[in-house]
Amino acid sequence: MTPYFYEPRELAELLRVSETTIRRMIRRGTLRAVAIGRQHRVPRSELVRLILEAGLSVSALPPSLQDLIDMLHFPERAGGEATAAS
């Protein structure tokens, strides 16, 4: 799967929080982000980690996020091949 990175604004919209909240989480280290110059990008895997660590039920998430979690944790369900860790 190709890595995908969210802008703080996109992530804020997706999680229905303010962009300030996302930026604060990045600054505090609660949310891992990649710095590109003065801008930040949050990897898709970090979004999934945040959702799972929050203890949210996958069934309570919007279908697009349910599909995302399935693709990352169960690639064979999404038509991809499972790979063994080396």
C-alpha cells in the first residue's frame, strides 16, 4: 500500500476537531508527524493508531475509516496480500 499523509487541516476535518487541536497534538508528541520545512504531514498509520488507542469501536467509525483499518490490519480482506514481518 502506498503511504498516505494527511495535512493537519484534513485530519481535523476527518476527526471533527479543530486544526489547532491537531497541531497541539503534533507539538506535544501525541500525534506523530513528518516535518517538511515548516509544514507537517501525519501518516495514515498514525491516524489508525490514534483511533485504536482511543478504544473506539471500529463499527462506530464512518465506513471509509472502517475500510482503512481493515486494509492496514487485514490486507487479505482488501484484496491485498499479507506480508510476513522480517
